[in-house]
Amino acid sequence: MVIKIWHLPKMLKRLINSAIDNSFIVNLVCVFLLVIGATALLTMKRDLAPPFELKMIQIRANLPGASAAQMEDFVTAPIEESIRGFSGIERISSKTFSSSMEIRLDLFESFNDVDDLYSRVESAVNALKRDLPDDLDNLEVENVKVNSFWFGTLSLVGFDEQNDAHLAWTRGFGDRLRRIEGMTRIDDRSPKKQVYVQLRPADLARYRVSLPEIANKVKSAFALLPLGVIEKESGDIVVEFDNTLKEVSQVSNLIIKGNSSGNVVRLYQVADVNWRLPPDDLVERTINGKSSSTIVLFKDMDTDTLVLRDRLNEMLAKETPPNGLEILLTGDGPSFIERQLNVLTSNAIFGIILVIAILYYFLGFKAAVMTAIGMPLAYLATFAVLQSLGIAIDIISVVGMILVLGILVDDAIIVTEQYSQHLEAGEEPREAAVKAVLETIGPVTGTVLTTLVAFMPLLLAGGGLSSVLAAIPWVVIAALTMSWIECFFILPNHLVHFVKKPLDPKRLRLIDKLRGSYEKVLWFSLRFRYSLVFIFVGVLIGSIWYATAKVPFKFDLRIGSERLRVLAVVKESQSVKDTIVQLQPIQEIINRVDKNLYQYIDAEFGEARISGEKYEGPKYAQFNIRFSQTMDDIETAKKSVKSFLEEEIKKIDQTNFERLEIDRRLDGFDDAKDHSLRVAVSGRGRLEVEKLLKGVSDVAEKVEGYKSLSVDPKLFADSWSFEPNRQALTQYGLDLSNLSLQIRGYVAESKLHQLRWDGENVNVYSYIAQGDRLNYEQLSSLPVVIGEGQTAKLSTFGQWKKTRALKRVDRENVERVMAVEVAYLPEKTKKEVFQTSLKEALKPLALSFPNLKFVVEDADLQSAKNKQSMSKSVIYAVAMILFILALTLNSIMQPILIGLAIPFGAIGVIAAFALHDKAIDVMAIVGVIGMAGVVVNDSLILVNSINRKFDLGLGREGLVEASISRLRPILLTSITTLGGVFPMAYGLGGDSGFTKPLALAMGWGLLFATFLTLFLIPAMVSIQRDWNLWLSNRLFRKQVH
């Protein structure tokens, strides 16, 4: 039995009459809501991203000169063992390199006692220090917290690192940036001069000076040595050592050793001391064809992003950089939120105009205006609610605001349409308004609740993605709640006082014609209802199969600026400069691109990212064409530039290139992982890495759809291993520590000390020779200082051998792991199918390594987590929607019938993404949830009307009559919702960027589902009635017999 919502308590009826009678109070409330909403809108903080918590602890340490294997054995593994049993840790992972290591502790999302765990981890690491190597440096435990956001990037175009004027101005420029209110950190990536001490072995032997002596003297000479404060009646006196560095000559003249006779040895007598830039990078980077330096800006959590941008622009307007230097904003964080706000504004204006136009056609001008008033009223009131909840205007909350644009007036449309029906039936305005409210408040409340619970799981599902997207359900809850209040307690007053006459009979004739056509088609579909349902079930099954096999799914939140990339790999190149010369034809083509279509072009010579891996070497290069996020028609600009480059590059001779291609890339995302799986082999102790790599490669190649196997090119390195002759070391009185320090001087620069100079940190490095100039044949002849003013060849103390060694050691959950990425061909197979096949194929290989564990998983681990979180959200949403429907309809079967509108609507989503050749991502799934709420709303109102006719004893004629009566509101709600999302899907109100899949899913899903609501729902209700009658007849016959 349907809940008879027209038998509501008299108190509700009195409340509605009171709202109709008290126009002053109603209008005062409207003004109040508008004022506080507008105030909230003007004062709300605008930011790039919502605040979120990273439940993560990191441990880092350095051990200069240690190999990756040594770092693992003596540092990484002991620390991991000491913390492995702590509760709250979901995953321990580490990367160990030569001289450094980093351990990452990922905590469970449900774990809240992060600070206590951090204290326990820190205590455990400190307790372990005595067992770690003595010269371990910079051991630190960090509780990773987000206290600043990336704001933007400035490029200093034309920067010359050899120009002292450029260096001095850049330093002052950084200081001025730091003084901007709201700017928390300035990452100046321009090269800084350091102190380099090049030791001379012959002079070290002559003056009998050892490397440890030099290191200790440098550290003690510039150490912080506080003395104290003397308190006197006349005032305090600070007593201190003045041993700060004022000029490089202080280092050169540093006394290393001396005697009582006054004889001293100064550093310049055994070494050359230079104040210079670090050695040249093997990668050359340019902006618009000129060398450049980068400054990355970070903001605090509280300052408004657009206000901070104004402060930055004001400061930049006053800057006068040296000749040849230009300041260019190459990373514009504020433009992301500004772009979304522009889309929101344009679509809101378009939506209001569309609502008025559509409602004018169906309901008349006055009814259209009264209904449309609810849109800005509810919208502005929503901002007041959001501000009270502490939610800012950011790229996520704006998604919610855009999402509700199309559904904000749905409940008001239903009430207004019901009011119009009563007016058309000859009733007085007051009576029509009261009846409209009483007849619709139940089902409309149910529809609002179903939409709210559809989004509620985004708050409840848990996981990192849930915390990031939390603003969306809050926006939907606030907006629909305010809209519900407006449509039942403000709208009736406006309708009674301003819409007193029914629609012009001439206009009604047009609507009657539409109803007549619908009635004919509806009778036909009811006649063949079983065939119709069978056909659509078949289409649904086919769509699900097609989506599973063909439509890609991406579960990462892709928020970033898209660029066009020209990747170039030449066949042969002797140096980066040689590559630049060979790429001159490409550079000339890029220079001819219309400068009005892009913002700037950056280039990297000497490295490129290919298939998810960074390749380094002179033959690699890439050009990136960047676009302004506030460009009116950014998508057209990208297509135009890409088309021009493709046509022009075809014309040049490509015989000298291994690869030359153009693609679209999204910053911060590795597209190669979209079509890759990660094969991880883990176990205790050392792994036979090369043997395992070959085994996995041989197996993967035979799996259908296999494309390639990717191994980190930096995983292995050639190793020169020295085996010491301990007898010779003893004979010459040389210990291994001293010998290793001297060998290290030939291999790499060693950091002796960090000191402060003129407000900046300056490092002092020592070395004997540049390691990149050393070859294997020279090793044995290297001179070693042995004391007594003598040197000996290194071959005296041991011998060298060549080996292969791991340059990086990965560990997961205290086990060493070897991981590779296996790419597949998306046109031949789906990820899930390829994953199942690869798992089966690896089983024989796993049996040959019984002590190892083989895991095949998504290459993008975060995407896999997001997939689990979103799947959980969708399941929860459907379950909660069915629960609300069951309460509203007091039925179990009918909620299932209405719920079928969701998967049937998904047919339209699948078709849209297949036709547009796009992947279904997180934003698309959010759009599907929104579509589900709207579709269920229309179906619920329709089924409720049909049930009322059945309660009056009407059969199939009543079903048709009810369906016809709901045609107008269903069309109105669907068209207005489509009007809110389709402009966003196709960039009619400005390119919507990462929110485009949301609009595409919601728009096409709703378009398809509206047709199903009008024809399939009545057919299924009719079939349900057939079954009910059949069961009733069967029961009646049994009772008779």
C-alpha cells in the first residue's frame, strides 16, 4: 500500500497557509537568504585544492659513499625491522640508493592516532642509532603534514648562471617574494655557488696532512660556538665567537696543522679552494628557446588564492630585472580555480535563462520567473551553509556547485507544474497551491533524500579519495536542502500572488498534442511490454559486456594542465649541443606556431619520459607547448596547434630520428600506467634479480595482448669493486677508513660542512679529481698518501674487478622486492582480462621459486585504491537509494523496478564515452551518481502517480493517465538538467577541463534514462501488476477449492 501523503497532519496544512498569507515574512526571509548568501560568496576563501590529511611517516638518512646494497643491509633493513610491528601501519615501502635511503610508512585511513605512532617510530629509530653506522648523516623521521599548497611557478627567461648580476638579482628577488603575505615557501632552483676544495695528493703527502684532519678543521673553524650572556645592572652583554664566513679567503687560509715554533700548514698549501657553481648539468632546459631558471611558489592554508595572485602581480609590476632577464609565470595555480569559477558563472547564467525559456513555453512567463527565482535563492543560501561548515571555494567544491546547477530547481518545477494542473482544472490559486504542496511534498522529499543518499557514500566510503571529494556531497546536501525549503515554503506564496491564471488555452493545445503523441506511443509500448523489457535487458547486458571489454576505466583524479609534447629521439648524438643542432628543423617549425594559441614553450635536451620511464642521454629531447588555463577556447587551440605540427613535421627528413611523435600529456600523470600491470616478486634475503627479470619477460611475451616489459633503466649499474689487501694495509700503516676517504676523493665530491654566508647555506665540498673523467684503466695507478711524505699506487693495496650491481633496492613490508611493469595493447585486450591471463601464465615460474611471492596488480597503486573506494561508494549509493524508495513506496518490488533506471541509464553513459573515445574516470563516476539521483527522482514521481490511480481502482487506463499527467514535469526536469550539464560537456560556457567527463556522464545518462522513464517504467509497472493479478487469482482459486 502506498503511503498516502495527501493525508498529512493539519499542522502542515496550517503551516503552508501561513506561508501563503504572510508575504512580508516570506519575502523578508528571501532577502535575508540572498544577503547572507551574497556576503558568504564574496567573503569565502578561494583555493586551488581542499585541505586534506596525508597519513604518512617518512624516514630518511644519508651514508656518503655507501652502495645501495650496503645501505640496505646496514641502515634500511634494521630500521624497518624495528618498526614493523607497530599498529596503524598499512604498508612499509622503501627505496635505497647509493649513499641514501627513504622509508615510507602508509597508515590506514581509519587510523587516527598518527601523532602517537610518529612518537613511537621516532623513539624506535633513536634507540637504534647506536647500532647504525657511525658516519650516518641526516637521519630524520618526518610526520608528513600538508601545511602549504603549490601556488605557481615563475621562470626567469634568459637567465645566465655565469652572470653575477643575474645571480645577485635572483637572490634578492627570492627574498622579496618571501615577504609577500601568504607565501610560505620559495623554492629557488637557480644554481648557487659553493666552496670546492680540490686536494693535491702530492702536497698532502709532503705536509703529512690527512683527509680527516682537513674535515675536522673545516667543521670546527665554522662551527656554532655559543658562549652565553652576562647579566649586568646596566644591561645584558652577549658574548660570542665571531667565526662566520665573510669571504672565501677565510677557507683558503684555514690553518690545518702547526707546531710550537709557529710553523703552520694552511689549506691553500695542500688544496685549491674555489667559490664556484656546481658542475654543469647534463640536461639543458629552455623557455621559448632561451635558457631559464625556475622559482616554485608555495602558499599557506588560509590565504585566498586569487587575493594572493593579486599581491604577486602587484609585486611583479614593480620588479626591474637586469638586461636580458624576463619574468614569466609558467605555472599558474590560481588559473585552475578561476577557470572553474568562470565555467560555473557562465553555466549558471545559461541555466537560469534556459529554465525561464523552457518553463515559459510549458507553464507561462510568470510561473517561469517564480520558479527560476528559487535557483539563485537556493544557490546563494548554499554558500552561507558551506561557509559555516568551513568549506572553501576550490576545484572540488566547484564540481559540486556545477553538478547541482541542473537539478537545483527540479523540485520547484514539480510543485509549479502540479499547481498549474490545478489552475487548469479551474481551482482557485490558494486551493491549487495547498493541494500542489500536499500532493508533492511526500514524493519530492523522497526524491531529495534519494539524491542526498546517492552522494552520501562519498563521505562514508573512506580512503584518500573520499577525503578529497568530501566537499561534493556537502555541496549537494546544502543546495538541495535549501531548494527543498524554498519550493515548499516560499514558492507557494509567490505562485498564489503572482500566477493567478492558468496557461493560455492556445499554448495548452500544443502541450495536448505532445501528450496525445506520447499516449499513442505509450499504449503501443504497453501492448508489447514484455518484448520491450526483453529488448532493453538485452541492450543492457550487451552494454555491460562492451564496457568491460572495450571502454577503459581510469580511477585517478586527473587534475592538471594538459600540454602538447613533441618527443624526439635522434639515432646518434655526441652531446646535448649536437642534439640541439640536429633538432633545429623541429625548433623552426615550433617557432612558426601562432603565438596567440599558446602561452609558452619549454624544452628539455638530454632527457625525456618514455612509457613511464625517464631516459637520460644526449639523444633524448622533448618540447612542451603550454596553454593558458583562462583561454576562452583552449580545446580548439590545442587541436589547431597539434594539427599544424603534425602536418609540418611530416614534411621534414626523419631518417636521423629513432622516434619523432606528437601527443597530448597531462602534467603529473603517467599515461603509460593506464595500460600497464605491475609484477612484483618479493622475498626475504637477496633476490636473483636478473634471473627473475628474464623469467617474467619470457612468460609475459607469450600472453595475448602483450606489448612490452619496462624495467627502470637506472636499476642496474656497472660496478668497479675494490678488494683490499689487508696485509699491505697493515704493512704501510694505513687503515681502511683512510683509504676509502682517499678513493672517494677521486670518485665523488664529499660534503665537509655546511655553513652560513650572508644569510644563506653554503656547502664546503672536497675532492681530488672529477669522477666523470676517471676510467677503469686509471684506477690502479691512483696515488694514495701513506704518510711520512710518501705516496703509493692504489694497486699496492688491492685489486679492482668489474661487476654489475643494483643501483636501487626496493623493499615492501620488510622484504626485498623486484617490480617490473608489463604493458598491454588496449586495442586487443582489457586490463582485467590481461591481468587474469598473466597471473595464470606466471604460476609455473612461481613454483620454481617456492620461497618468493608473485603479485600481479595495477601499475598505478593509487588508482587501484581509488577503484576500490569508488566501487564501494556506488554500491552504498544504490543500496541507500533502494532503502529510501522502499520507505517512500512501502514496497519491496517497486524500488527494484525504479532502481533499474540506474543501470539502464548507464547504457547512455557507456554509449557516450565509447562514441567520444574517452575513458570513464572518477569525475564520470561522480556524474553517474548524480544521474542516478535525477533518474530515480523522475521514476519515483511517476510510480507514485500511477499507484494513486491504482488505489482509485483504475487499471491500465489509470497507468496511462498518470503517465500522461507526469509527462510535462519529467520533460521539464530533464531538459533543465540537461541544459545545466551539456554546455559544460561541450565547452559552450568555457572549457570545463577535468569536470567534462562528469557533465558527459550525467548528460547522456539522463538523456537516455528519460526515454526509459517515460516508456520502460510504465511497462515494468504493468508487468508487475500482471504478476500481482496472476498471483491473486492463483491464491483465490486455492481458497475456493
